[in-house]
Amino acid sequence: MKKLRERIVSATAIALLLSIAADPAGPSLAQEVAGVPASSGQTIVDKRPVLHAAGIKFGAYDPHGDFTSQQGVATEHLFLPWEDVDLETLKVADAYAQARRRNLLITIEPWSWDVDWRLTSAELRQKVLRGDYDANMRAIARMVTELKSPVIVRWGQEMEDRDSRFSWAGWNPRDYITAYRRMMDIVRAEAPAAEMMWSPKGLDGLDAYYPGDDYVDLVGLSVFGLEPYDALAYGGPRDFHQALTDGYRRVSGYGKPIWVAELGYEGKDAYMRPWIDTVTLKHSDFPKLEEVVYFNDRDVHAWPFNLGRPNWRVIKGDETN
């Protein structure tokens, strides 16, 4: 088993470093790569959502620090693998969140971010199920107990998406449930105050992966709006309500609070404006929706139809990884 070793991966830790600099937005963090080109119909240079006073809560994954000084941000979202990570960076993230009175949503991805070290899907499944990674999860959970901010643990997201590049996606549902429960049992034993988020993408078939009410405090969905994709996949633009409806319907029967754990949108002004104005509005069709969390970076993976990696970042004009 590969050991946990030093690498700063916390989005909030990066944002903390940026906040110390004179320019809160900071410089580019990585080399620019090709993505969806900016449309000639786009003049909006800051597409952050409107935060409505009586609306639902808002959070962000914010590696560029664009939300560092913004009021009304309830949650700081972090992503970390369970290999190749210096867990001490979580304390830096915790201090950053505490200073801004934000909670922590920690997404744990059960692989290495170094592609040369990644296991095949079958290898990962075998090792997780026989307990090879229990120590990794236990180390993370024990670090969570040292944090002062309220913590939500999200493990192995978007598991029902068989077209995903995630090594844990598309497993036999029984194996995924066994793995998820095993990991959350470790969290319960080591960090009992942490909440557990089960986080499908929102696709048909997700129900087979539901681990049971005792293992879910919150349900998190992924909702992204990309104008050229909508045109090709749906024949025209979709707004936030339309993009959320199917996934919400599929999980609302569990009776759990629902979040959009990953949110992003990109397109021309006329496409983005309804998203900007409505994602934090309360809606009678979504009574269990409690919070949306913006993914403030370029997408990790290329989209279908050769659309590249969309740039969800709210601030335009700065180079984004």
C-alpha cells in the first residue's frame, strides 16, 4: 500500500495562501490547457451566483480564492485523494474556514491523483473490500477529529456513472455499498461528530447504490450547465431547475436533506443569467434542497462531443488550470 506522503491538495489551503497575497484572486495555479472557448455572446466577467437573503445556503470549492472575502458562504469544499496527501494541510483549511465561519465539506477520492500510481477499477475494488485502505481512511478520519469546523465527509462520489473516469464508478452496486459502509464505519468510529454525505451524480440507476438510511445524513448531487452540451444533448438550453429536476426526483424519496455538492455553469450571457439569478432561490419543487456548492475551477475531465474541459470559474480573464 502506498503511504500517505506530502502534497498540498486542499482547495482551502490554497485559498488561504492566496488570501495572504496582495491580490486575493492570485496568479494562475497551473499551466493553461485547452477547454471550451469563450463565446462571442459572453460579456459577463463575474458569474458568481446571486445569494438571496431568504434563499438556500451557498458554498464553494475555491482553489483560486475568488470567494475568500465574500460574505454568506456557508461551506468550504475540499477535495483530497487518500494517497499522496499531507493531512496536516487540513488544519490549515480548518483555520481558513473557522476565520470565515464556514463548514467543511471534504470529498475523499479513493485513489491517487498521480495517474502513474492509479489502480484499475478491479484492483481498487479488491483492495478496498479486503481492507487494504482502511489505514488510509482511518488516518483521514482521525485528522477530522482534530478540526474545529463542522465537517461533512463525502466518499466515492458519482458512483452510478458508468461512463465516468473515476475508478470506483460503475462497480457492482453490492460491492460499492459494502465499500462505502466500510469507509463510513471507520468515520463513525474515529470521527463520530462528522456527517456522512452519499453523493450520486443523479443518473438513472442510482437507487441500486443507496447504502441505507443509517449511512446517509445528506445526499449530494452534481449539476452542471454547459450551453454547447445542452444544444447537442437536449436540443436547446436548460436552466438550473431543468438540470436539477431528474436527479432531485430520484433522491427525494430517501427523506434526507439534499445538496448540490458540485455546481457549475458556462455559456453566453443569456444562458448563464438564469443560473446566476436562481441557483440559491428556494423553489417549491425542491423543498429538501438545503445548499448548493459551486465548483470554482476548470473541469477535471473533458466533456463529450469534443467540448474539452469547461471553465466553471466565476472570474473571467484570469488563466485557469
